[in-house]
Amino acid sequence: MTPIELRQTYQALFNTDDGVLILEDLRTRFHGDQPTFSSDALEMAYFEGQRSVVLIIQNMMKDLDHNIVEMMNDV
């Protein structure tokens, strides 16, 4: 699967009514809308690990610039 196909798969999944609800739940549960802070470095690393998954999904939902898509197809 190419990176573009993978992005399209994320979009197909999370652009459904259920996908929108699930992504919103993930954002809420795993600090998707705000950075985490803890005085305990291990706890903060744990929270940031959770948050990074939500940020990856959100990034995959964004449409790519047409020029970027062409460059990825040329690779």
C-alpha cells in the first residue's frame, strides 16, 4: 500500500459518522487537543505517546497539497 492509499484509507474510515465519533472520543481520552504536562517524566512520556497516536490520525485526515501528491506518486 502506498502512503497515499494509506491516507485515503484513514480518510475513508474516519470520515464516516462512526469514525467522527471515535476520533472525537480518542481526542478527549488521549489529550489530542492539548499538550500534556506532568512533573513525573515517565507519566508525561506515557501521555505524550497516547497523544501522538491521535495526532497521527488527525494528520492523516488532512488533504495533501496537490504538488505533494504528485511528488509522492513520482517516487
